[in-house]
Amino acid sequence: MSASKSRIKMRPPRNRDSAEVSFDKSWVILSTAMEEMYRKNASRLSYEELYRTAYTLVLRKYAERLYNAFKAFVAEHLCAIVNVDLAPLTVGISTTSAESAISVVPTGHTTSMTSRVNGTENVNSRENGQRFLNSVKAQWDDHCLRMRMISDILMYMDRVYCRELQLPLVYDAGLSLFRDNVIRNPNLPIDLRLYSIILDQIHLERNGDMVDTAAIKATVLMLESLSDDKYESETVYSRSFEPLFLSSSVDFYRKEAEKLLAECDSSQYFWKTERRLVEEYERTTAYLSANTETKITKIVEENLITRNLPAVMRMENSGVLFMIENNKFDDLRRLYRLCNRVDPDKTELKSYLAERIVSQGLRINDDALQDMKRDVSTTAATEKSDITSRQNAATRAAFKWVESVLSFKELYDRIIDDTMNRDIQVQTATTNAFSVFINKMDRASEFLSLYIDENLKKGLKGKTEDEVEATLDRAIVLFRYISDKDMFETYYKAHLAKRLLGGRSVSDDAERMMIGKLKMEVGYSFTTKLEGMFKDMKISKDIMQEYKRYIGEIDQRYGSRLELSVNVLTSNNWPVTLANVSEHKCVYPAEIELIKSSFERFYKKRHSGRSLTWNPNMGNADVTLRFKVKERKREHDLNVSTYAMVILMLFNDVSDDEFLSFEQIKQSTLIPEIELIRNLQSLAVAPKSKILLKEPKSKDVKPTDKFCFNKNFESKLRRIAFPTVAYMNKTETESERRDTMDKVEQLRRYQTDAAIVRIMKARKVMEHNLLVAEVTAQLTSRFQPNASLIKKRIDAMLEREYIERSADNRQEYHYLVSSVLEVANKLTMQA
């Protein structure tokens, strides 16, 4: 019998003989030929004669007997093959694995295997198993070839009998007979031995051994070729072997997970998990069914990733936090890939990263506040400390907080970019986490404004335009997270005012660049007043040029000893501390009053109808200090605040040894007490610049102190700049911060009132909850309003009769007036 024999095409022979045909004689001819096929002597057979014999039987209505006789003949020979050829090879091959799995796995379902084959690791057992697989595969190949030959001679029966009665064709019936008499032999469970051998071979390979993948592949192809007897759409592989394989895999990977958790750190766990996924993919590609790949992958993912991911991520000294802190980017990439496999939303990863960000961020907040308190208290305890040192210590803490937060943010940005493919979902989660801890820092707005102030005063000196922009962009990153942007605006205006009035900006271009970036973030309305401040400074320069010409030509009564420089500021643009002149009273010396009057006359001539109010709080003065010493004359040029200049000039009229009490200075100058204390500290407490002497000696200024001029003052410097509170980039004290908060809260009430009026004017009628929601939406860009504030302002609008409640629905409001003017007229009439 030739293994390469092709299918024979035959036509039905002519019916030459109408005599009675004997089935038994004809079957002897056919069965004898089939015997020769099983003996591999088919080359001597006459296929035309055999075909004619079978054709005649079908034609004489013996098709059913022929079909049954064929099946019985094949079944008998298959049973003989099992008993003679295969049974001896099963000695020493256990079915424990398969039987155990079958006992716990319903058909079509997967669960955990309860035991494994004992001794399968033994070399002899492995060789016996491979020999058995090869023998079964050889019998399968021979059987398929014989069935093709037999189907050739029984072709007419296939065409007429089997198709009409929808019975399996000869070849297909032969495969089913192989399944029932060989694979599922009732006396010798070949299938269980096959399954057990394959499972053990897979187990060995999973543990690092080499196996005969070709034999397994051939066996799997055989199982896939055999349809299931109950489910024709499925195969023996899919109905019988695959559930056992998946069941054993569940058991293996549960134990594997326990082993890895006990022996590996996070990095090793993720690496081995990913390796297992690759191995299973390669295994299904090499010798299992491609349809099994998704199922086994799901088992690996479920047991090694889904169930243990939280625990592995939180491992001490190796988990995600360790990876982040030690730049283990390869491990983080692997973690992201594994998370993405089991959860496209990355829920666990996002939750962990957000948790870590908030935790570490709150630690940064606490450290900054502790550093500020510690530095200030340490500096204050030092004998040589002064107000400048203490304020600089607080500023350093603020600067450190901003840098820590920005570095922290840049680290996570780099991680997301380099290891997580810039995943939008992860970015959103981390952004929200940063927002949480940044907005829990009460001083966030103040610290950020100080950071920008420090850079715009001296931090950007010598940098290129690109470097300047990069620095400002970093500040904008933090600005985006701050929810109370109106608080930031308050601090930024105050610091900008000090830079502009003190001439301390590193460059106007950098200042305008920063304002432009703020405008892009929050809109034109946020920066209108900031731009107005720049406009005032430009106009002031033009005014001073005109004033100098005016002095030179007309008004020279103030003499040549004094030179005046004035910044004319629009009160609405500048910080409240500047606009509120009542808080900054001062009695100027006569010489100063003379030059003030000169400027007022000049200004009112050109701008009739405008009023000028002087604000010494942000001013400064250059004062020459002359000492009458016999051996030599000494002079020093002092740069002090306007208040300090007024205080010093009081001592022109007293002798060197004469003291002025705190109360005398206060009554003579009318300087507000808090400002007086600060300026006296600057003049009398700082160790290297004690222009005044204080009694009693202490670091603090009290109303009971008294002061005299220090005639023995000496310094190596001709020009001395006195760092005054007004110009220092300092953090606020608690009382100052409370004042700032009160002012901001007042502004928020005004803004809430304006939003309510705008909305009601446009809608006319609105329900309470909708009004609150819309007011919240309008104010969110400046601060986070709470419902209680909005409700209070709605009540205020009701009292002032901007709106009224509906008579039918107490939760509904109606707009009453169309303009503030009408309200004013109405209030006037009521009055």
C-alpha cells in the first residue's frame, strides 16, 4: 500500500448482469480487500473491481448492510490495534491527572485540578509518554490513509445512500470510529492517558524542561480533527482536552502566584509574570490550538495580575513607590503593560498613584510649614538676627515648597510620558491628586506669588529668553492647580506693586510675558488691573519728565537739595493696601511738604477735577547722613523707606544724646503703629545698620521704648540700603494673612453679587438650584464658591430688592430691576 496513493475517480459500471447478487459473497471480496489494506498490501488490489462490487451492493439495496458491515469491520480492527499495539505501551503511564481533573470539571467548564501525576518528572516516564504519543499518532495517520482508500471503493454508497439519509460519509464515519474505539476505548481509556501525558509535558516545560513539542502538536491536531459525538460543532480537543488543560493551568498559576509572592520582589514578580504570558502565547502558537490562547492568557492574567496587583504594587522596598523614587522606568513600563492587559481603565494603578501623590504631597506641605516655623524661630533666637533674616527664612521655606511641588510634578510627568505612553486616564488621575494636596496648602497662592516675585526680581538675571520662558512656564504649571485664583491675584498684585514701585523687576519684558501667560490661562479680566499697573508706571514717567521741566522753568522754591519722584497710580488698579490711604497717614517734614505742594500745583493744572492722595507706604528715600567728627568727616548715603526718612529727620532737631520716646515719634509723625514698629526695627535693631540706639536693648520694639541718634555709627560702605518691610518678599504673619483673607472674602461677596445680577438679568426667572449651579460655574475660574456663600448673597439680593421670590413657588426667583441706577433711584425715593 502506497502512502502517497491519490483518490481514484470512477464512473458507475454498466449493469451487465441482472442475476441475483449475494451480499455475503460480495462482502467477502470487500472485507478481504480491506484486510489487505490493514496489512499494507493494497498495491495488489483492483480498485475498479472493488468499486463495482460495492456499487452493485448499493444498487441491489444492500447499502444499509454494507454501511453497518464497514463500521463493524473497522471497529473490530481498531479494537485489535488498541489491544495489540497500544495497550503494552500504557504500562507505567498514569491517568491520575486526567481522571482527577475530570472528577471536578463538568464538561465545558474549567476549575482547579486537585492532584498531579506522581513521578512524571522521571526520565523513563517522560520517554514512555513520548513513545505512546508517537505510537497513537502513527496509528492515526495509518487509519486516515485507510479510510481514504475505503471511501474510494465505497464512493457510490457515500453519494447515494449516506447523502440521502444524511449519515456520516465513510471517511467521517471512520474518524468517529477511531474516536470511539481508540481514543475513547471503554476498556482502555486512551484519551485519559493522552491528556495526562500532554498535561505533564506542559507542566515540565513550564518548570524549565525540554519536551517533544512535535509529538504534542501532532496529537493536538488529531484531537482537533475528531468531532465530539454529542456536539458536532466542537471537537474532542475543545470538549475534552482543553477544559482539562485550562483546569490544570488554574491550579498551576494559583500556586505560581503564591510562590512568586513569597520569593520575589515587585520587579521580579512583574518580569516573571510577563514572561509567563509570553510563554503561554508561544506554547499555543507552537503546539496547542490558537483558540486556546485567549483562554489561557485570561487565566494567567487573573491569577498573576488581577488578584495580586494591589499587593505587589504596595510591596515595601520594591513596590511602585520604590520604582518611582529610584527611577526604575523599565519596571514601571512593565507594570503599565500588565495593568493595561487586565483593566483598560487602569483603575488600580490610577488609585494607587493618586493615593501616593496625595500622601507625599501632604508631607511636602507639612515639611514646608514646619521648615518655615523652624527657620523663623531659629533665626529669631540668634543674637545677630534681624527682621530681614527672619523674613528671608520664611521666604526660603516658601521657595522650597514651590520647587518641591514642581519637581514632584515633573517626576510624575516624566514617568507618565516615558513609561505609560502619556496615558490620558492616568494623567487625569494624577492631575486631580496634585490639585487635592496643593489646594489643601493654605499658603499655596502666597508661596507661588513669592516664587514668581523672587524670579522676576533677581532669579532671571543673565538668563536667555528661552530660559526665562521655561521658568515662568513652571510657575504656570502650579498656577493651574490653584482653585482660589483670586487669592493668588491678591498676592501677585501686591508683589508686582512692590517690584514696580521699587524698580526691582529684572525686566519689563519678563513681567509682560508672565502677565501674557496668566491671560492665556484665565482670561483678559484677570489681568486687566495688572496691565493697568504697567500703564500707570509709564504715564508716571511721562508726568515726571514734564514736572522736571516745570520745576526748572517756574517753581524753584523747594531748593536744590531735594529731588522728587512720584508715581501717580489709579486706585482701582493697585492693591487695596495702596488704595486705602486712611491706613497710611504721615506728617511730613516742612521741606517735604514744600515739594509736595509744588507737585500738586503742577498736577492739578494739567488734570483739573482729579484729586491726589499721598501714600508713603510704598515710597523710599535717599538720605545723606553727615557726622561732625573733628579728625575727619564721615558721610553715608542711606536708602530707606519714606516712613524711615520721616523718622530720621526728627533727629535733626534734637541733640545727639537726646532721646525721643516711641510715643513722641508716633505723635510727631502720625505713622500707623504697626508701620512705625517695623521701620524702627529696621533702623534700631538690625545689628549692622543701627542708625538709632534703643533703650532698653532688645530685638522687639515696644511702645515703652525710647530712641536716640547713634553718633558713633560706622560702616565700611558709603551707600547703605536698609531692607524695609515694604519691599521684602516676605510671607505674611497670621494677622496679616487674616486681613488678606477678609479683603478677599469681601471681594468674593461683590463678585458673587455681580454674578447673581448678571444671570437674573439675562434669565428674568430662575429656580434656586439652577441659579446656584450657574453662579458656581461662572465663579469657578476665580475661586471655588460654596453653596452657603451663594445662598447668603441671594438673601442679600432679596433684601436689596434686586430679585424677589415667586408667589407660587418659594424656590423660584424673579428679576426686579434692569440696572443699578434704577436700584439707586428706588432706594433714594424710599429714603
